[in-house]
Amino acid sequence: MALPATIREYRSQGVSHHDFIIQNVTLSKPRTNEVTIKIHAVSLQYRDLAVSKARYPGQKEKPVPCSDGAGEIVAVGKDVKGWKIGDRVSPNFALDHIHGDVTEAIKNTGLGGQIDGVLREYINVPAHSLVRIPDYLTYEEASTLPCAALTAYNALHGPVPLKGGDYVLVLGTGGVSIFGAQIALASGATVIITSSSDAKLEVAKKLGVQHLINYNTNPNWEDEVLKITQGRGVDHIIEVGGIDTIQKSMKAVRYAGQVHIIGYVSGGDSGIPIRPAIHKAITFRAILIGSVTQFEDMNRLFITRQVHPVVDKVFPFEEAIEGYSYLESQKHVGKVVIKVTKN
Ligand SMILES: NC(=O)c1ccc[n+]([C@@H]2O[C@H](COP(=O)([O-])OP(=O)(O)OC[C@H]3O[C@@H](n4cnc5c(N)ncnc54)[C@H](OP(=O)(O)O)[C@@H]3O)[C@@H](O)[C@H]2O)c1
């Protein structure tokens, strides 16, 4: 396939997604250790909204947005082994997070934040960052995996992996939480989900989630969780709420249970109360996405259980700004996707 001399890319202007520009830039050849990926689809994260406003810690100025993309290899650097033209791939969220613990140097390779991201037609990335897309997934589905799915997987299959029969609580129906529910169900857990909306809870029910709680009509949802678990509390919590939810999560978790500190959609730092945490022997584990190795492990689970990501809405490349606005409105369940190619 002949590669184009120039390609289109979005570039943030550091104010909001409404100010994004599309520009034509030269497509450089891959370095010897890199491949060129033709991006077919990109998915949006809560983080992308923060980056668009220049509010993400450590981000570069005016980056090409977005961390999560899926596409096909169209050129291969001369030292690359194990990958060929036509392979369907995603780059990992942090390009250099191959395995093991995150470090500052690894964090600084985060696509669409610390370095330029994937909201463009082609990208060159090092071969060590690549993960093969499962055959049964479309590019739109596969584009949702690098951040939201891997974060939920890292939580639930980290150092204290969930066991079949565990209770898992996920907060809200956004990207990370819906993947948390799907991974937990695929691993034999019972799932409790909270949401602002009964209509969104119905989507979770169709996925097989057993217990649904509307936190607007039932603001003391932690009591409901305790009732469901006969007073014991849940084994794992996907904690994306932050300040408005952390104390309720601490009531809902079982003694010596796992609270995975992932996000703060209700705003600000949560100020975890130390004494109640100690007296319940709660483990808090903050998560920063995941590695290539964990991504490959997750894909094996997805393939075995044929997990299909929940794609709420797909926007064409030219309407990425509308896609961001839709994400910001929080009307979605699961993931919002940008289709970069026409077919
Ligand atoms: N640490 C990491 O590695 C990592 C990775 C990915 C994401 N994150 C963070 O995780 C959070 C979620 O990200 P995402 O991409 O899944 O977001 P998202 O798709 O935009 O989902 C946000 C959802 O959160 C729910 N929500 C809003 N306010 C809430 C509240 N007060 N209590 C409970 N739920 C509430 C809403 O669902 P309902 O209407 O159903 O309630 C909303 O749709 C963000 O803070 C993000 O930065 C962290």
C-alpha cells in the first residue's frame, strides 16, 4: 500500500475541545524500531476532556489528543521482528509500559497527554508498545480497550485478583465501570452497579449485571450494597467517584476488601479518612492504566469469554468535537468512539 505524503491530525489548542483544529502534516517514515499504523478508530476517555482543557497533570502543550486507537500496520521499520504489514494492533496507553510497575519515565510516554496521541490518520510507534487485536472485535470495539478496559482489568486482576463468587461493586456506567462489570462477570463474580439513571441501569442488566442501584433515587446506596451482601460488604470496588463516593465505598466494602482508586468524576481529592480505613483493614490501591503484558492477559480473557465492549455511539473523524461534547454530557453508557477511516 502506498502511504500518503501528508495526513490529517487533530491538535488541541489548550482551551477546550471546541477549539481543536485539524491540520495536514507530513507522514514520516517509521524509525528502525517502529511501525506505522493506519488508525481506523479512536475511543474517548474522561481524561481526554481534561487534556483538552490543559488540566491533566504533566501533559504537553497542545498535543494531538487521545490515547486509545486501533488500526493496521502499514509499514515496518527494518529492525522490527514479529510484526508485519496488515497486522491489526493497538499501541499501549503508555508506549513504554511493557510489564511490571509504572515509573515516571514510563508515565511520560502516555499517548494523548504527555506525548502526542492517536487522533490522526497514521501514527508511528515503537514495536514494543503493540498489542494484537482479537480477531472477533471490530476496530471500533478494539479501540476501547487500551485505557478503560485495561484499567478495570488491572484493578480486578492485579496483586489480589478477584475470585469466582466474589462481589464486585462498580460506580456509574462510564467506560471504566462498564468494563469493570464485564470483566467481573466474565471472571465469575456477582456485580452490583450504581447509576444516575434507570435507563442506563437497564443496559447494565442486559450485560448480566445482577444488582442495580440508582444513586439519585437511593442516595444511601451503600446500605443497599450491605443488604445485598447480607451485611458482609463487597470484595472489590471500582472507585471512580472520588470525594462524593469514597466514604460510602468504605462502608460498602467488606473487612479487608479492595478499594481500587481510579478516578474522581465527582471532583477533587477524596481525603480518605485514615481511622475508619485502618479499623476495617481496607486495602486502597491506586491504578495507573496497565502494561502490554496485562493487556495481552486481558485479551485472552476477552477472547475466551467473547466479551464485546459496549460502544454507545460512533462519530466520524470530522465530528470528533461533537463526540467530545457527547462524552462530556455523560449521556453515554460504556464508550464513545471516533471512526477515523470511512470503511
Ligand atoms: N487511574 C486510571 O488509570 C484511570 C483510567 C481511566 C479512567 N480513569 C478515571 O476514571 C474516571 C472514569 O473514567 P471514564 O473514562 O470511565 O469516564 P466516563 O466514561 O466519562 O464515565 C463517567 C460516568 O461516571 C458516572 N458518574 C458521574 N458522577 C458520578 C458520581 N457522583 N458518582 C458515581 N458515578 C458518577 C456517570 O455515570 P452514571 O450516569 O451512570 O452515574 C458518568 O457517565 C475518571 O475520573 C477518569 O479520569 C482513571
